Amino acid sequence: MPTKQVNTKEGLSKEFRFLLAGTMVNIDIITPAGQKGRFGTTFIGYLPEQFILVQFPENNKLGHFGQYLIQGNEIVVRGLVEGHEASVIAFSTTIKQTLSTPSRMMALNFPEKMIIHNLRSTKRVLTELSATVKAKETPWKAQITDVSLSGCHVEASEGGQDELIEGETINISVNGEGDVHISLEARICNVKPFENGVELGCQFISKQDKLVEKLVHMALLAEK
């Protein structure tokens, strides 16, 4: 995937001006046992070359992962970039300190490098987005395995062999964080057997550019 990597602290400070205060970001936590948790929160701000502030995720969503949000532990942060050619900014850092006032938040060490994914240069994003595929009013549970600005691959493992066929127009629905919902129309270009269902190669129908961009954003934010 085409990316831009920024390594110097001066460069990082310049890039962070595109990540606006109040922007929703995702944080990834990996436990010592290898369990991975992903939680949405809010980017508050930063002091160049010193620290970054993000809201502490809601306790009722953290579960047992909350015990790992402590000083010195590593997390990965991903967020959408506004007002710039780039699409998603991602960096790995460690927790510098947790704060309880004026609200619960985390001070993160300023990262040494970050990755910026350019939406328009992105050829394909590998993902595992849960989706619903519908053809002729019949829905199937599915998973989007990759997505680009032109199309996607979808795995429907619970049937659809007779209805999800080449040339058929389908609806692909995806629910994201909060109230985010994306519904797209696509045409099936190829079909392969998959478990008890089918794997579909789909091309997005035209005049849905904004929705497709939102889906690629969602995939980038959820990237493994």
C-alpha cells in the first residue's frame, strides 16, 4: 500500500497540525497474552516533540483491557486527517501518564515516526469488516476482505450460491463506530465457492464516490 513515513520530530510536528482537536481516533491495545482490543476515543491535542493527549476510552467498553492502559505500555493510534492530501495517520507510542482531571485522559509519548496513508494512492486495503450483502431483498452475513476505490472482495459463508451470481447487482451494508452506517450498490464481477457460501469480486456502481471513500477510511482505521 502506498504510504508516507515521517521520521523526524520536526516533520511529525508539522504533520500533526492536520489531526484536529476533537477528531475521533482508534487505539489498539495488545495484552501480554496476545489479545488485541480496539477502542474509539477522542484526540485532544499535543505539545510538539513532548506529548499527545487523548481521551481515556469509556470504562464500560474497555472490559479487562483497562488494566493495560497504564504508564509504559504500548498502544497504536489511528485517526482521519483533515485538510490534507493524506487520509489516515497511524503511529505507535507508549503511555506517558494517565490523568483524572479535568477529565480522564492519557498523555502519550511523542512518537518517533508515523505512517500516513494517502487515500487516492491506496490501491487496496486488507480488512475484516463485517457486512450484510443483500440481493433481491434476501440478506446474507458477510465479511469484506479487501476494498479499494473501485471495488471490494466479500466472503459470504452462509449460502447465496444461487442468488449471488455474476452480473447481479447487490447492496453491501457496513456498520462502523457509533452511528456510522454505509450502504453501497455493487455489481458482482466474479464468484468462487467459499465454505458453505461464496466469495465475491465486486465493482462499485458509479456516483457513490463519497460513500466509497468513507468505506476505505473505515477499512484503514480498522486495518490489522
